[in-house]
Amino acid sequence: MKHKFLNPMKSYLKSRLGGFTIIETLIVIFVFTLITGALSGLLIMAYRNYGYIFQQAQAIDEARKGIKTMIKEIREARFGDEGSYPIERADNKEFIFYSDVDDDGDTERVRYSLGTVSAGEQTQECVSFGSGGFCDTVFSNFLSGDLEYAEVKLYLEGDLGLASEYVEIFADGTKLGDACISGCSDCAEAWQGVAIFDVTSQAEDDYIQLTADSSSEVGAFCDWVESDHSIKVKFVFSWTEDMPESSNEFKKGIIEPTAPPIQYPLSQEKVYTISSYVRNSPPIFRYFDENGQEITDRAERLRNTKTIELYLIINVNPYRTPEEFELKSSVQLRNLKEE
């Protein structure tokens, strides 16, 4: 019998050529795992970046469409169906006006505002039964954020037909102005003598007392609801406040007019979101007169605005690139150009 003797070198080479050692296999697995993990990380990062860029592009497109609609509506601003002036409020981040936005023949009250802006309104009435008398009312605990702007709109009724029969208006003891100097009548049994006053400084402490003091010539013989009164006053107090904890949503609110007597109840406002990613610190709205001069006084904006510039800063995530995207446009109020 012949015995075969294996060459040790050949045996070693055969084992090397036939497979890997355990240590080599572990190293291969480790390296493969590292490469796979790195590739997976890169793919996930690329996917997230693509998703963010897509979301940013979508947000910009939505905002662009919103501005296009807004320009059309503002251009056609007109008097409210109950007689309100086309512009009701003209703040840096809120604009309220009247326009037929759905082409139904009725004029809607339209409000565009940033989500950090909140608006409120309260109404109170008072009556004086003495000749040359006065009446007052108080608004308090109305703020939830930081006051941006406050105004009072008042309506009068009483013995106010003569030039010597008028009403002085005060806020916290400071005279705001006179109402019914002209254009009012005696015991009209309807609201008249509409006047608007800026009361921002008086309302900053979340409290304001409003007083209507009639001239000595005003007699107490009117009988609209209450008998033998000299004046009746309706105070409509409204304000805008900044809510730092609120969102960055740019919103549109619409109020349809009611059946006669026509009103625009704030409780019936329907609110829609135009964009959820508006990052404006600068004003969204800027107002210009017929000569192109910017108007900074809020009361003057209501009377003299002829052109409005719109400016939105869009960014889905301000802590990531791409950087903020700016949208700018301007619009002329067609129905106010010749006033």
C-alpha cells in the first residue's frame, strides 16, 4: 500500500485560496457595514433635503398665489354695503378693507393679517338725560398680548341740529376732538355723526374711559328708545395686538354682509390660511399717497392711501438653507385714485 504525504505548504495555500479566515471575514463585514451606513446616511440626508426644498417651493407657490388674489381684491376695494369707507384698518401687518371678493354683487369685509396679529372689538352705549349733560363708559381687561393700535369709532343721536349743539369726546380725561359740529340733526332717531379717534396711548394699560360731553345748548327732549334724553352715544372700541407665541400663518378673514339693517358681525368671520411660513419682521403692508410718499400715520392711511406695497418673507425652516425667499408687489386702489 502506498501512503500519500501532504505537503504542508500546499495545504496552507489551498486553505487560503478556498476562503477567508474568521478575522478577515469579520473585517469585511465591519467595512461593509460602515460603507452601507454611510451610504444610507447620505441617502436619508439627500431625501430630507429634497423634501425640505420641495416644501419650501410649495410654500412659495402658495404665497405667490395668495398675493395675486390679494392684489385683485385690494384693487377693487369699495365702500361697504352699510356705507363703511373702503379701508377700515391699515396697519403694518394687518389690512382690512371692503371688496366684492366672490363676484356675488355683495361687498365683503376682508381682513389680511399675520398670525401673530390679533384683533378685537367691543361695543358699549351710554345716554345722558340732562341738558348739556355727559355720559361715559369704560373698557378694560381686553388685552392678551402687546398693544399695537387702538381706536374708537362713535355714533351719536340727540339734540344736535344746530352749530352750537355738539359733543366733545374725551379718553381718560384727554380731549380727542368734537363730533357733530355739522351734519347732524335734532333727535334723528338713528345713529349719526360718525367719528374715529386713535386711542392707542390711552389704551396701553388695558383700561380706557371714554366720555361724551355735550355743549350747553343741547336740550333733553329726544325720545329714541329712552325718553327725554339729550344725547345717546355708541362707542365701538377696537384694537390690534401682537401675540408673540402665535404662529407665522398669514391669514385671510371674510365677513359677508347681513340682511338689512346691514352689518358685518366679527363673530361670522371665516378665516383661511394663505401661507404657514411667513417670517416678516418688517411690515407686510406699506402705504403711499398720490404723490408716492409713504404714509406712517394710521389715521392718515385710511384717508389718503392710493397705493399699497406688499412684502412677504417665506421660509419653511429659518434654521436651514435655502435662505429666506422674498415676495414683493404693489397695487393701486382703483376706486380711490381720483378722490
